[in-house]
Amino acid sequence: MSAALAGSGAPPAETYDVALLDLDGVVNVGDEAAPFAIDALADARGRGIRTAYITNNASRSSTEVAARLCGLGLDATADDVVTSSQAAARLLADRLPAGASVLVAGAEALRECVRTAGLQVVSDADAEPAAVVLGYDPELTYSRLAEACLAIRNGALFVASNLDATLPTPRGPLPGMGSLAALVITATGTHPVVAGKPARALFDESVSRTGARHPIVVGDRLDTDIAGARSADIPAMAVLTGVTDLLALATARPSQRPDLVAADLRALNQAHPAAGDGRCGNAVAGYDDSSGRLVVRSAGRPDETLAALVTAGWKAVDDGLEVRGVDRWQT
């Protein structure tokens, strides 16, 4: 893969029909809106792009997620939200006959999605369920996980809403669905079919629900948002308002490289110059052999300098070099 960014001759909000937006780190940071997010999304919608919010969190319904977004100052409805619970229920409905029983180890939001998909929710292995679906639930008990293990060992299809090892909280990362699923995997020797990012199912569900013909994924995590978009053949833009910093972005392996890079969501409303091998517009960046750092050799506009540093890093990685740091970059 070339160490290049595709660029966008017109603002993405005028180029794509739907922005599939990750939540934490993109739209919000904790309980607050991400920097510039509210105004940028309003501007983007004014330019013609529709917005959809996609989340791996299976513990909240789309209605609950929409209410939280409205609380941040966004204009969102349940129809604008796509969750891993919905994607997991679609996976189950596609693989099981109507009315089949499913043992749900997860929150009410997941159980309701399974019911809506025309399947019967059960709670123990004695019901001989055709499938087991796991979703994050802070109240999930050992006994429910044990029932899930018994059903899976008896041949039930195993589906997980996602395999995120941790989830962000104000106190720091806590065990996520992937950590809970690891218990079941260890106990049964069976790996689940996964619905959430980076698996393709959630992206397919998002495209289906929005009717998108030319969507773009906007995310902050390379291993879920960007890798998942690539696996689903959807263009992606990475923003630096969440967990991924510039060094991580500049050293991304090819399967996790976005088509566009940006400081924040304002970039939906700006054109993106193409960049490659450390050059973008008036900006030039490269690898310094003595320090192992990416350095700015000629500054351009902030967006040009960012793109130059990122593609210089990708070239260095592809050349087998170790990148130890990145020059300060001003937004």
C-alpha cells in the first residue's frame, strides 16, 4: 500500500452522502461534546451530508443513545443511531429460523433487539437455545455466563456484540465485552461471530439502516473504526480528538490507515489536499535518522503539515524504520 492519503477535492460533507460517526472520542469525550463537534456537525448537515452514530456499546438502546446526544446539543433521533445490539440481532436473524430461541447474556437493550428481530429470548441452557449472544452489561452475572457456556458447549451458535477489551470511563479503562467474552471463549474453546467494530456486520447494518450509497466512516480508533471501515470497503477519516495520537496515527500499519486525517470534526467541512511520502501542499516532513523522529522540514497550512507528517511516518514504517517521536504540530 502506498504511504499516501487520498485527499478530497471538496469538503467531505459535500462529497459523501452519510457520515458514519463513532461516538466516544469523535462526537463526545466522556460526558462532554468533543471539541468543535456540535457546530461542525451542524455545518456538515447544512452542506448536505446526513449523520449516523454507530456504537459498539450494546448496553444502551438507540433511543437512550439519541437522548444522550441531544443532551450534548445535537439534533438526533433513534433512527440516527446504529448499535452493536442491532447488528448482533441481524446476524442472528439471518442465521436462524424465525422464532428460534436465543440465550441473551446482556442488557435489556440487547434483549429487545433480539425480540424485534423475531426471535425468542431465553435465559438458561435448559431451554436448548439455538444461539447465545453476549453483550456488555455491568450487571451481568456469573450464573448467566455459566448458562451461556453450557449452551455453547451443547452446540448453540455463539455471537458477541463486540470484543473490545476495555471501555472508557471517568475512572479510566474498565473491562469491556471482550474481557467478558474471553471467559466464555476459555471455558468453551469456541470463538464467537462478532457483530461490532472492527467486524463488518455493524458497518453493513449502518449502511442498510441509513440507505447510504457513498458513506464515510469517521473514527478515532485505528483498530476498530478505521480497520473496520477498510474491511467493509468504506472510506474513512481519522480524527485526533480521541484515543489515537499523532504518533500512533503516523505509525499505523497499512490495514489501519485512513483515507483522510484531521484534527477534529471541522475537517468534514474543509477540502483535503492529497498527500504522499511526506509531502502535502507546501508542507514537507521526513524521518530524521539521528533521532528517529518525524520532523517538519517545510511547514504549510496546519492540515497540510498534519498530512505530511502522517505520510512521512507511513513511509518510514514501510521502509522498516522505527519511529520514536513526532515534531510538535500546531492545529
